[in-house]
Amino acid sequence: MKIAEIEIYAIHLPLYEPFIISYATYDYMPSIIVKITTDTGLVGYGEGVADEHVTGESWKGTFEILKNTLAPKLIGENPMNMERIHELMDAEIYGVPTAKAAIDIACYDVAGKALGVPVYNLLGGRYHEEFPITHVLSIAAPEAMANEAEERVAAGYRSMKMKVGTNVTDDVLRIQAVRERVGEDIAIRVDVNQGWVNSANTLQGLQKLQDCSLDWLEQPVRADDIDGMVEVKSKSSTPIMIDEGLRGVRDMREIIAKRAADKVNIKLMKCGGIYPATKLAHMAEMAGIECQIGSMVESSIGSAAGFHVAFSKKIITSVELTGPLKFSKDVGNLHYDVPFIRLSGKPGLGIDIDEQVLQELTVFSEKVSG
């Protein structure tokens, strides 16, 4: 089996409402969809959602790298040879994990379909039966965030992820308002997205939040400030999670060596796809660090890929892959049993792609073949 053709689609995924985090506001999510067709007629889909603030990649840049650099190199390769596929991509261009993730995911989808098994069976088999879904609260006024949290608890959600990171004083008020509204039994995770900048600001904020019983605090300081994370972790009893500070193996080695986090947030778009994500999970497991699979707000394709990794690994204890719940139109049909996610046993990623919707959401596209 060989890759005969790679189609690349630059699309806009429409959101029900704007998604607001510390460094950006999204009215829609720009995404790149990759469609791999093999010489046996099998088709696999992958996705790359770029974030300039995290990996330095852009939507248009990812499209161009796939079209001009990666796709031409992979025509004629066997999509099941994942180590070789990644070696070829890494030899061709440094970094660009989002572009590589799109190829990686499509190859896994094809491989699963070729063998008639779900992707998680290619990663060690299924470990988890289900994961609870965490509702993500975009940055808003304290009262608005508390109202939304209350509504979601009434709908059955048992955990909230709060996006904060404007300034410590305002963020403390947001967190306190949500905790007061939902009570003590609901898990609250706080994601600062680097917005508190340094360890001093972070420790000041945590001191004011001692009574809020946070599940964990995620990436309060700048991504490259591993030593800042070390200081926060050593001086606080709140569990600390690294997100933007973990991109690949090199970062994970430093995090482990310095004991810089209690938890790590692995994202396929940061590390280069399913194959590298499993390597990071194995490293974390050896160091006794719990993992989460997060997302860049991907469609059913990227979200399904993340779930297959999460469902196959014992060390992965939480997921935050809620993109498809935020879109008014999606290219795939990943099913959520809100407030849980349970994967089907269908081959590959286990989702169907609506080609008509894909064409409708496409802004521009390109086809690469031998």
C-alpha cells in the first residue's frame, strides 16, 4: 500500500459563539484538512490547527508547507510505516508540528482502515471505557462565567475549565465567582495560557485562591520559563500543569529532570501527531507524571485522533477535546454522550467525513500526486 495522492483543504470552522482566551479571540477556527488516498483506494483524513502563539505556525503557512514540502516527499510511501514517515518529514523540515500532525493523523486513519481496527488498537489497545467531558469557559466577566458554569452543571457537567489570563486581580474574581456559584463538588481547572507571565504574579494569585480548591493550574507563566514553573510548583500546594511549555521530547526531558510539573497537557498539534504523542505519554509514565490530551479546538478529525491516544493509555487521566461541541458545522460526525465521550469500535478514526460540508467550508485547496 502506497500514498498515491494528498489533498489539502484550508477551511474555516464556524463557531456558535466567539472563543476567547488570554492572547486571542476567535470568531471561527481556521483549520487544515488533509486527505490521503492510497493506491489501494483507501482514504484517510488528518487535521492541523495552527496556533502562532504556541508553535509559531500559521494557517496559511501550514497549508504551504504541506503543499510544497511535506506532501511531495511522501507520495509513494507506505502510510503504515510511521517511524519512517516521521523521519522523512523531520529530515525535510525542522519543527512545524501542526503540519506533520495532519499527515500523521491521516496515515493512522488509513492504517486502521487497512487492518479493519480502530486507531487505539494500533497504540496498545483500549484502556479507558469513557472520559468525562470538561466544559470550557471562555474569558468573560465574573458573573457571566458563573452563570454559564451554573447552566452547564445543570446539564450534567461535573468539571469546568476556566480560561483566564488577562490580569491576576480580575482572574481571581472570575475564579472565586465560579467556585461560589457551582459549590465544592464541581472540579475547577484554571488555564492561564501564559497570561500571568511570571512566578511572582502566579504565587500572588494562588495565595488569594487557597480557598477555591482548584484541581490544577495550567501554564500560568511564559512557555519557555520552565524554571518559573519549578518555583510555582515548589511553593504551592495547587497541582501545576504544563501546556505551552511542552512541545516535544526535549521539553519533556527538562520537565522531568527539573520536576517542573505535576501534570502535562499533550496536544497532537504541538508535538507532531499521534505517534510523537504516544512517545511523550510513555516518558511521562516513566517519570510518574499524569497526562491530559488537549486540543487547539479541532474538528471531529483532530479531536477523534486525540481521543484514540487518550483511550489507549493508562497514564492519560483527563481529556479536553471539545472542539466539535463548539462548531455550528463540522466536517465529521464524532459523537459525544454529553457529559461523557465514548469511542466506537469502527476502523481508523471511527468517524465519517461529509465531503459536501468539507467543500462548503473550504477557502482554498490543493492536490499533490506523483
